[in-house]
Amino acid sequence: MREDLQVFDNVLQLVGNTPLIKLNRITQDLKGDYLAKVEAFNPGHSTKDRIALYIIEEAERKGILKQGDTIIETTSGNTGFSIAMVSVIKGYECILAVSSKSSKDKIDMLRSMGAKVYVCPANVTADDPRSYYQVARRMHDEIKGSVYINQYFNELNIEAHYRTTGPEIWKQTEGKITHLVACSGTGGTISGTARFLKEQNPNVRILGVDAYGSVLKKYHETKEFDSSEIYPYRIEGLGKNLIPTATDFESIDKFVKVSDEDSAHAARQLARTEGLFVGYTSGAAIQGVRQLAEDGEFNKDSKVVIIFPDHGSRYMSKVFSDDWMNEQGFFDSKNEKGVNRIEFIR
């Protein structure tokens, strides 16, 4: 950045240093203070900007990536957008294998960034040749001069957050953080942040949020992969049907599972109570906080940091659509349709 003019050379210089924002209304009945780390303030509107930039620049530094090469990745949408954004600036081709569970908004955004997108069925096993994992690997094998980011099994995914997210949170809370709550998908965000925070203070509690239909919580508790835990669910970027090596389970103290429906309503409530237009997984994070509070995890002295991974604009056709919510059966007597109705004056 040219400090004399306060002009940035490109959008990549805006990655990181996202704000902590105090939650007031949605947590008013809970003990302690709750601070949201709002990753939507990254230029690509998600926490995945951090790993995309870090991993690509490490590959450049090591001579793995060269001008004109192709970057390939498996993504639920956010990592793909971040990689596509970095690729545009740095001059790489970008191919993304995306789960069909990803919202149409996310897929359209990937295409708008110039990425070649393969949409793969979500409800197949990880070793199925149609899965987005296998499609990405096949593309990598077939395309000369390609680099497969492989975020689920890339230690640099953890390192990116160890070097950025963790230090930011420690500094922003002046070392007073007592709990970190973060959703776990690839596990890079929670693991890297946790490693740094635990080095500063081993007593910081690291609390992971998982989805019903995912294997992570049970694996954390038993060290056994139980395929009977797997079934389809709607939340994107949360939970897994495999065990990513980018998850450092030893750094996580506890997992809690949340449902699709509760998480969807929580995301909508964040917009209406805090003015924070954040995504489905952010709803899952605040729902996890509620359940952890019910379990007595927090007290009046707790200072809880919650990572909100992305922006609500990526879910306009899902959790912020009354039609989609109704189709999922998510409206009932407790959560009625039409909180903010539109009236047309004729």
C-alpha cells in the first residue's frame, strides 16, 4: 500500500485484519461478553481469502506455481471464490470442483470471477468418481502445469490462520479471550487459530461447531470414523463425511452439533437483531453458542470470540429466501414466515 495516498495496489492487500464486533441483542440473555470476528470484511467476503492468498503465495515462493499455470480446488464455494479472486490478480487459470449443495449464488459468483466450474453431486461418498474430491484430483492429473490446493489435507490451511487469525484475535482482545467458537469444515480456521491462542494461554477453551450428518464430533470424541453418522444436510462449509488432516483435533476442547433449521433461523436473526448480514455458517456458529451456554460452558467473566465465516449475500436463494425456507419446512408456529413482508402499492 502507498501510505502517502492511502491507496492499495490491489484487493489482496485488504485480506485480514477483520474487525471484532460486540454482539448485544442476540446474546443478551447469555452470561459473558460475545464478540464476532466478522470475516465478511475480507475483500472476497469470507475467511477463505486468508488461506487462498497464503497457500498460493507459498507455492509461488517454492517455485511450484509459475505464470500461466492452472490452480485447481475442491470447494463448497467460499474457498473457490477466494482462489478465483487471487488467480485474477496473479494471472492464473482457475478450475473449481463444487458441491451441488452450494447455493446458486455462490456458483454464479465463481463463474463471474472467470473460474471454470464443475458442479458435482453432494450426496455421494468421498471416493465416488463423481465426488468433488475425485473430480478435482482427475483434473489435476489431466492438466499439465496444474496445482491442486487440496485444502482438506493441506497443512498450510492451518498455518494461514496460525499466522493471521489467531494473532489478530489475541491482539484485539488484549489477551483476555476465554473461549473461541468456530465452525469446522476443513478445520483450518479453528485449528490454526486454536494453536496460536493455546500457545499464548493454554486455558483458552476451543469449541467447535459441527453439523448433524457429519462425522467430526464423534471422531473427536472416539478417534473412530463412523460412516453411520453420515446423512445429507443443508449447511454449506460445515462438517464433513471424511476426516480432514487440516483439522488438529488435539487443539479442540469440545464439539457441539447444530441442526440445519436452527442455524438458518439464527442467521436471519443476526440480521434482524445485530444488523449483521452474514451467512448460513455464521448462523450455525451463534446457534452453537446458544447450545453451549445451555450446557453451562460460559459464566459472567467469559469473553467469547465467535468466528463468522462469510457474508449473507451468498445465501439469497437459501436462508434469506422465504420460499426456500418454506420448501425446507423451516417455518412453523415458533418461526413464522414473513417477518419483513413486502407490500406493493398499486
